[in-house]
Amino acid sequence: MSVLALVRHGESQWNLENRFTGWVDVPLSAKGLEEAKSAGEKLKKENFHFDKAYTSDLQRAQHTLRLILEKLGQSGIPVERDKALNERHYGDLQGLNKAETAKKFGDEQVKIWRRSYDIAPPNGESLKDTAARTLPYFKSKVLKDLKAGSNVLVAAHGNSLRSIVMHLDHLTKKQVLELNLATGVPIVYRLDKDLKILSKRTLS
């Protein structure tokens, strides 16, 4: 049996300011730092030990991972960073305030851009586009480790992780529309040697 823990990074400064962030490399907010530490505490309480960790090319995910591993006392495990796990690129929306954008384009249009599977914001990525780069990496790296019996921790972003959860949980395009992953909250899967999911828990 192996364990996979997925953690969306703690609140970033632009999460706090209600801005579309995407690939802009903003830091964690003060609250985000505490959320990352809390995620580490929750995993420590459950006595999880990880053999390897993966994160994105962006500092908010990397910092979250570092704080979690420090709390776990597992800072020495191998860590791989790759932009395949980056947040969805929000194109022309990056840096814009979400409320102001909703006033300009309408709540429903912005919800579609944010939550739909295959509709991209102007000059940006849809969740389908994000999955097209995230899932091949996840399957070739993370699933390979899990298949070998390793326990793996992934600290990434709302949409790269949504694509992974959609794959693992066999969600439809309609179901993923309503899927929202909280910042700093671990989602833990236990899998057998054939990668069949035995259990799923959210450590909220």
C-alpha cells in the first residue's frame, strides 16, 4: 500500500487581494504561512512518512512544501520541481481583481473561466489545457513512485490539483465545475499495489 497526499499551497498574497494569479510568482501571505504549517501539523498527527515530494516551479507551492516537510521533520527527502504542476495560466486575467472582472464580464462568464473544463480565459489555459501538461507528468512520475510502493507528497495549485483529483476520482466535466480545493488542506489517498484507491480523506 502507498500514500498520496495532495496539498494546495497556503493563501498567497494575491489570493488575499482577490486577484487572478496564474503563473505570476507571488509569495505566501501571513495566513498562507500558517496554513502551510498547519498542513504539516495535520500530516504529522497522522504519522505520515513520505519518500518523495513534488512541487511546481512557483514559490508559493515550494514554500508550502518546505514548511510542511519542516513540520514533519522530513526536509531531507528528494524533492522534484516542475512547471508541469504550475497553476493554470490565466492569460489576460492575471493580476486582475476577481470582483472587478466579474462586474466587467459578468459573474457567470468569470465562473466559466475559473471552473469549467474546456473554456479558457483570453490568452490563457482551460482546465483541459492544464490537465494536458499536468497529467502526463503525474502519471510518469508520481504514479510510477506510488506503484513502486513509495509514499508521495505533492504541493501544487488549485487547478493543477483539480486535474489530478478529476483523474483519480473519475469526475465528469460537470462535476469538476463545482470542485474547489481549499488552501493548505491535505487530501490523502491510500492506494494498493495496482493503484486502486482504497480510501480518501481530507484533513480539514
